[in-house]
Amino acid sequence: MAAGNNAQTIASQLEYVRPELEESFLVSAKLWSRIQQRTDIKPVSSRTSRIPFTPIQAGDFGQMDPDGGGLGVGNAPIEVPGALSCVYFRQGGAYTAQSDWATDSDEKAIKRFVAYTQDMVSRTFAGFMDAVAQGDGSNTLDTIVTVGTNYLVVNNANFFQSQQKIDIYSALTGVAGFVATVQIQTVDIANTTLWLTAAVPAGVNQNYFLLVTGSAGLANSGLLGLRYYQQGGNAGNYMNILRSSFPGMFSTPYIPANGALTPSIVRAMLGQIILAKGEDEAEESDLVVHMNVDMDAAWENNALLVQRVDIEGGKRGESADMLAKRAPGTVAGYEKLLNPRALPGLIDFLALKHWFRLEAKALDLYDVDGQTVFPAYAADGSVATKSMFWLVMGAQIGNGQPRLGAYIPNVTIPRNFFGH
């Protein structure tokens, strides 16, 4: 007779489940959370909000002749109204009755699935908004670098999240530029790759735009983000004010690095802010330096190249550690806002004192007469054993001082970051 083996004992073996549910995705939202924490969040109606500016001051200055000479007619400041309208975003969740029943107590599961799903939707919403807030106002998240069979290589995969649906546009020309909607299976930040749930649609090419699904695919039709406000030159508009109507007044200072990041470029950039608005306003503007990890390394590399390690006399058990635990917490003395969702190869100086947010609908569960969870319906018209809910929000971002910000584009990305 054969000896009993392990397979014969499986039915009575106890199964260990580690009581920790590890999450392997990014949930932080640095920029959006920072704007969200500000107290100047203004509830608004569905009407367009008016944002007043004075781009041109009174300026009839000259020498006078007090012996009967004329004083001149004089002039006055010129005011102009900007305009902002809120845009609306949603994120849904769904679960089946069985997933609820199978996990509705501590005896059945380490997590109650319904509560975990609701919590997950709430926590990841800010990350989606943080990604949109990096954009140019069209809800463009990124552009395609390389097209594979079932994947897309992008500039920063952290602009996206797993299971997210995105719209592909060949150009920001509305319906005419729309190509397809695809769904992301997983986000591979190490290889800056979006793995899709199906093959990449035919005709999708390099430099196509990847937008928040449901967007209009037009300039200035979505959330107005960093690349909308932080823009040098006199092209385009600023809160519906033509920049060309007031040359230089709605232009954000910038200096392209076109190479490595150096302290002299940063000092020159800060100098441009002082030249535009004066040292006092620059110091009082709550200025932060917004960047990704690649620019954090580029800034620290300046110090690593010139550091000195003093070797004490006597016996040493080990060599000196050439690297501190963390990179510098400031850039030229200003707070560093390190954001994994920032655009690589670029540094933004943001005067957060002058950034604000409008809300037509504060973030909350979508409800109808108090009901926030809704049943799905089966093909035969009966109620399906699946429940759905949505978080919704209507908001817009504003920046009252474009000349107190600044940015440094075209910085060389150090090796081993974002595929370089």
C-alpha cells in the first residue's frame, strides 16, 4: 500500500492569509492637495466667474514747467476682466452582491470589499486631479513617445492609473481629432509604459495626445493647469484675455536650460521674478519649486560634484557615506515640492499665495434624493446583483499673478530616470 502523501492532506490543512493588503500603486497628489489645502476656495454657480486684472497702471509722468506750463491731461489704470468656468469630473466604483457578502465580516476576509472599494475611489481621485493639473487646459495627460502592439510608451506613466480609460487624439481639433478610447491594464513607471487591456488601435502614432476620457479634445476646454498658466510669450489667452492685447503682462518668465541644470540658471530665473514684480512681492508669495525626481537629482548633482569628505585621523572601520539619506529640501532656499506626477525635464516656480480654486460642486458622492448607491440592470430588465456609485466634482484652478511664477524647460534628464 502506498504511503500517504501531501496531496491527500490538503482538505484539512489550514490556510494562512497575511492580514496586510499591500498596495503597489501611487496614490499621492502633491500639487492638487497643496492647492486644495488653501483657504481661498470659492463656491460658485454655473455662471462664468469674473477675475479682474489691472495689467496697465497710470503712467502719465514727465517734467513740468511751473511757470505757466501745462500739466497734461493725465491717464488712469486699465482694468480687464478674466473669465473662468468650472469643469466637471467623476470617478465611479462598482461591486457585486457576492463580493459584499463574502467579505462583510472579519471572520470572512481581512478587508471588507465594499468599504475598501469606496475608500480606494476616494483616495485615488486626488491623484487623477493632480495629473490633470499638470496640463495645458485641454485635459491632455501626456503624448505618445512609442507605440507597441499592446502598449504605449509615454513621458511619465505616473500621469495615469491602472484600469483608467483614456481617449487618444491625433490633434486637439475636437471630434475630428478623436481616434479611439483605450483602457490601461497596468502602469509601468520604471519603463514609462502603459500596458493596455487590448491591442493598440490601428493608426495610432507617435506624438498623439492622451486625454481624460470624455474630454472635448479642444484647447482650454478642461482644467486649466500648469502648462496653461506657466507659459511665456504673448500667444494664446490667459483666462480668456488675449495675451497679445497686453504684451508681457500675462507672460510667465522662463529660461530654457537646453542642457544641465545649474545654480546660475536658477539664480537668473529668480532674478526674472524680482525684475517682474519686485523683491518684496517675490518674498511674500509663498514661492515653491515644483519638480519631479529627475530634476531633484539634477539639482543635487550640483552639490555632489563639489562636496568634500574630511577623513579623521586614526583607524576607520568604514568609508564615509558619500550620500545623505535625502536630497536637499529646498532649491535656492525655497521649499521644494517633489511630485512624482510632474513633467520630467522641467522645473516650475509657483507663487502659491496667488493660486486659487473655484468650486461649483465640492467633491462628494453623486446623490439623488439622498441615494448614493444605485443598482445596475440586467439585460432582461431586472435588477442585477451589482451596485454602483460615483464621486463627482466641479472645479477650476486660477492663478492671479502669472509674472510671479517662472519655469525652466528643456533641462537634461539625468541618466537612469524616465528611460534616459
